[in-house]
Amino acid sequence: MEISPKSFELSKQSLRHAIQSKPDVHPFDKETWSLAICSRLNGLDFFQSARNRNRLMIYLSFGNEVRTLSFLSDLSDSSETSLVVPFCEDDEIVPVRIFSRNDLIAGRFGILEPKQEVRNNPDRLVTPEQLDLVLVPGLAFDCSGHRLGRGKGYYDRFLARLTPNTQRIALAFESQIVEHVPVDSWDQPVSIIITENRILRNNSEIT
């Protein structure tokens, strides 16, 4: 199904089907474009600030999502550098701190997730208020920052708990940008979208 400029006429369910039915991008292109997107992200001062303060939460990519696993290469077993990653418990996102890739294990469908002993350690748990920046996945986005998720509402509930100053950054391929994403009252937008070609904020490109 072609996603045209009339995407605003699609329901969320129809838009999800349209996105998921598109021909898959070649894995080589995904890796190349993901590196370009992460390079743009690395160039943002507020991203570096959140990273240096260990107050950055990344999603652990799978499927057609922009790859984020390159960020794990900067981790070591040292306690000086860490990232925060999410896991789902009782249909809610719980942020947990990891210090190396050894803190992760392949879970269902081979998707990386924090090990059980990491999840059970109260010292590793992070509150949403402690985060300066959150990387947000999605199936589709529009230039206003509206996001189409997978329909479970995990991220919408989680994003609603962040402080107003926390940056919400979407990483997306250009093929995921549509004219309009249908919006419900509970939907939480992102503040910035980064693709392989541009950085978007409030319908405008920024440099």
C-alpha cells in the first residue's frame, strides 16, 4: 500500500498496516543510514551532555528500527560510563542502568534486554525524572513530532512521566516520515526527529 500525502485519511491501524507492508529496506542500507542518523545525533550538544552525565536512555533496536546498538560499544565494565535502557514489566516501561553489553541477554525473538539480575537490582533502577534525553522508537512520524507506535501505549505512558525539560528524540528512516499521524488525546509527541537526511523540529529543519 502506497503511503501518499493523503496519509491523514488513514486510521492508526491502516497506517500501521501500510508501514509494515512496505518492501523491506536492504540490511546494508539500514546499517549505513543508521550510522548517518547516529552521527547527526552525536553532533548535538544536548545529546553529548546527557551522555556525559549518564542520563541518556536508548531503546534496544530490533526489526526495522534505526539501529542503536552502536552506542553499546562505548560501554565497558567500568562504572564510569553507563546507559539507561527500557524493559517492560506489567505493561509499563521500566528504565534500568547498564554498564556493559554483558548486562544484556537475548530475550524473546532474539531482542536484547537487561538480564534478570540487572532488573532485580534496585541500584540499577532509574526514575523518569532522572533522564535528560530519551531516544524513542516508532513505526511512523510526521514533521510535527507525532508518533505512531505499535499500539500498546508503552511509550506514551512512559513519556508522559518525563520532566518538561527532558528531550524526546525520535530516530527514523526517511521512509518512516508521513504527512500526518492520527493523534489521540493520550499520544505523546517527540521534540526532535533525526533521519539520514535531516533533523526536524516543529515542522522545520534545523542545522
